[in-house]
Amino acid sequence: MSYGKFGSTLVDELNRLANGGTYPPRADYKDTAAAAKAWAIRKGVVLGKVTDTVGVINYINNIKNRNDMLDIAGICNKIAGTTGLEPAAALREVAN
């Protein structure tokens, strides 16, 4: 089951997840890093000094060692339980 809209972008999906599973009004959109951080905070993830999009999304999945972190496609697919999808497509499969 897909929770996101077909054709949505990575920034769309991160904003949807940061907003609890629904897309916020475009005027309220955050950039990818800010949306990832908002999603992490909503999930109660303590980020410390991590601020980059890929690092934050890895923290959401409890991967905190930089040597173990996955790239953006890898971590989005891991969170979604999918393989081989582009990041936005993978995150469309995540409820919130």
C-alpha cells in the first residue's frame, strides 16, 4: 500500500512524514534537511549534532555510527522495507 502520491518528490515525502503522514500546505514546506529533522523530532529521535539529511534519516532508523550509515536510497528503502526504489518512491511506502 502506498501512502504517498505517485510522482511526489523526496522533499514532498519528507514533509509528509514530518507532518504526521499528510502533506502540509506548500507554504509550510521545509527543505529536505529541515523536514528530515522535523520527522525525527516527531518520532522522538535524539539527533545531537547530526543535521544533514542522510545522517538524520539514518538516525531515524537507529543507525548512528557514520561508518554504518547507508546512502539516501539505501536508508529510505530500509525504512520502507523495500529494495531498489528511488528515495521518494521508497518513502511513499512509509505510513508516518
